[in-house]
Amino acid sequence: MTDARTDVASPRLAGGRGEPSPPVRARKPWWHRIGLTTSRRRALISLLIGVAIWEFVARVLVDGSLFFVPLTDVVRAGYDLTLTGELQHHAWVSFQEFFYGLLLAVLVGVPLGMAVGISTRVRDYVQPWISGFYSTPLIALAPLFILWLGIGIVSKVAVVFAMALFPITINTTAGIKNTDQDLIDVARAFGYSRTDIFRKVLLPSALSFIVTGFRLAVGRGIVAVVVAEFFGSRGGLGYLILVSSQSFAMDRLLLAVLLLAFTGVIGIGLVGRLERRLAPWREDMTV
């Protein structure tokens, strides 16, 4: 009489010594091996779709290059301007105006917003001015800045500073005021000083608001650069857009617009990286 046996799959033995072989790792897709994450891959697909739509509209739906040109023509115009050095000159002028204006807005806006959020006395004195200037279309004052400060870089930096300052200040103030009061009470119960409460409670809590202010300031700063260069400038991407529109050079105009958009994407990306470095705990906060 034979015994009934149930076949059970046993692990493979390695080397004939009765040791199980290590598990086989699943091979990662090629885009992961070159550092292309899922979010980056989706962004790249979106850009490729946008490029394809651009080429189709310019070559099939739009008749003539007076109103719209294919992306390949824009790339060719960029290559030609790069050879002459004109593109580098305009890009460098606009970058300086944008960088110095935004840096000045950060250096002034963050401390000012913190002071308004912490001190009731400072808030009472400063808040009406912040609300009034933020509601004012400051970009319309660009001609005045140019009249007062000339057509050099100083007037453009002043316009960028005026446009970028208030989003940073208002968001910093909101971050300080929205700090959980229970956290402050616990810190006081543990004997934290005012400096420790600010450094270890208020500032980390307000960090996401401050970064949001940076993101808004980047977009407003780029708009300020272009508009200021429209009113009076000897160079810059805004100046290139103005001159190209007057001569109906659509390829050069769209080239300058693309460079400004690329600057915005890079700027917001750098702000996001700064947030991940300063507040790594926010990476796990997903919806």
C-alpha cells in the first residue's frame, strides 16, 4: 500500500549545501535606471505632446509665418542668435535684473513678514501699507521707476523688487499667524525662550507658506522684468520681444517667450528643492 504524497514546491538549493538561493530582484524599467522617475517621465511625455501639437498647428492649421511659426524655426532662430552672441547678451541682462530684484525681495520680505506676524505693534503700523500696495497695480508704475532711476539695471531691479516683495511678505505673515497655538504653549511649558520658540516652532511651521510666497514671487518677477524692459531698455529678453514684434520676427519673439518660461520652471524647481532640503518631512505628505 503506497502512501499518498502531496507535492510541495520547495525552495531551490544553492551550491548543494541546503541553502536557499537569494530572491531574484525584478529588473527595473530602463527609465528608472537613467534616473527618470515616474513624475519626470509624465512631465516629459506632456512636453512631447505639446511640441507635437505646436508643430501640427504651425504647419497645418496656420497659413503663413506672420502669426505663428513651428518650434523648429524657433530653435533655428535661437541657434543663429547664439552664434552672434545676441541671445547670451539679452538673457544675461534679464537674468541679472530678475536675480537681484528677487534676492532683494527675499531679504526684505521674509524678515518683514515675520515681524508683522509676531508683533502686534508692527502689524498695526505696517499692515495698511502692505494691503494698499499689494492691491495697487505696481506694474503700472514701471514708467515712473524708469523716469526716477534711468533705463539702466537699477530701475528694472526696483520693478522686480516691488512686484515680488508683497507675495513673500504676506505669505510669511500668514505662516507665522497660522502656527498651532498648542505647539507654542507646549514649548513655553518646557521653558523655551522666545528665540527658541521662533527658531524651533514658528519658523518650521511657516516654512511652507514662505516657499509658496517664493513661488508666487518668481512668476511676478518674470512679468516685472518683461514689462520694465518694454518701457525702456537697451537689452534683455523683454527688449528682444518688443523689437521682434515690431519687425514681425515671430521666431525670435517666441524664442524669448520660451526662455522666460524656462526660467520660471527652473526657478520654481529650485524653490521646490530648497523646500525639500529645509523641510524633508513634507515629502511624505501626499494626498
